[in-house]
Amino acid sequence: EAGVAQSPRYKIIEKRQSVAFWCNPISGHATLYWYQQILGQGPKLLIQFQNNGVVDDSQLPKDRFSAERLKGVDSTLKIQPAKLEDSAVYLCASSQGGGREQYFGPGTRLTVT
Amino acid sequence: GENVEQHPSTLSVQEGDSAVIKCTYSDSASNYFPWYKQELGKGPQLIIDIRSNVGEKKDQRIAVTLNKTAKHFSLHITETQPEDSAVYFCAASERDNYGQNFVFGPGTRLSVLP
């Protein structure tokens, strides 16, 4: 079974530029999560989707971050405009839902200069 | 909201020794406690989990204990091996029909010295 796929793996941008990350969850997983992991910290949930609907986006900085999950499969996370403090690894995870385990992708390491 | 603390932040042990990592949580409604292992350049991988109706769970060299009254849980790794070197995260969540909204601890960097 293929795991969670993410791209790109690395991205370097200047502050005030925009960037987008892509995630393809495990086939059949209805629940998809985006996390932000700052160096030396645990992952922090940004947004959770159930199929193509948002379940929780309470910690998403909505003035600059947006996410969508069209057709309930792939998802994109966008930052516009980026700030220095957005430098982090952005992790995507998926789950079958119903309180089952989350499976993480390898992450995208973003550096904002 | 939930707050998870984790200690120690770094841990070095000799190969073959045991390692113990401890976490505390604040929300008594949390009922699911997973442990994740993260190797360099990879996403976290679930290694063991425990639900609030169980006090202890073991899987080969790895065990987790939970004390609901004190709101703390611990990861125990016995007979450590160099490949156990990684960052370990505990998490707490309230499982619901959609999934889990995890709150992660800050992580423990475990180094197993040969």
C-alpha cells in the first residue's frame, strides 16, 4: 500500500512570496490533516478535512494560509504572503476516520528568507 | 485546550539499556495516547498507542503505561538498539467519529550509543 505522498520535499522562498504544497493521501482515507512542525517542536494541527469538508481549521492563520481538498482526495496548502516565521516542515497525514490511526507523509521543508 | 508536556528533551543511553520518556496532559477528556517515532527527513511513524480504558500495553521491546488519575503516560523501550535513535513524540487526543485532533508534545531526542 502506497503511503502519503507530498511535494515538493524542499522549498526556499523570499518573504512576501507565495508557495503551495501538495498532498496525496492513502487511497480510501477520508480524513486528511495538515500540520506545521517548527524545528525542535512537535507537529501542530493547521487544518483537518473530512472528505472535502473542513472539520477543524481553528489554528490556521486564515489571513495568509488557505487549504482545499477538491473531490475529497488530493489537497493543497497555500501560504500568501509568506513570513519568516513560516519556516517549518509542513506535514500531511491521512486516516480512515472513525478515530483510527493517522499516517504521515515525509513533509515539505519550507525556508523563508 | 489540551496541553502536552514531555520529558526529557534529550536522552542518551548505552546500547542494551532501557529508555523511558514521560508525558503529561491537561485535558481529562483525552482518551487516546499515541507515540510517534520520527527519523531525520521523514514524517512521524506510529509505534504504539494506548486508549484510556487500558493501563498498559506492550509490543515486543516497546511498552506504554497510562495513569489517568495523574494524567501522565510513559514510553518504555527495553534492550535499546542504535536504530532506536530518533525523535519520539507523545500525543493526546479525544477520538471522535472523524478522527483525532492530536496535540503533540515537544519531542525527545533519543540517542543510543553503541
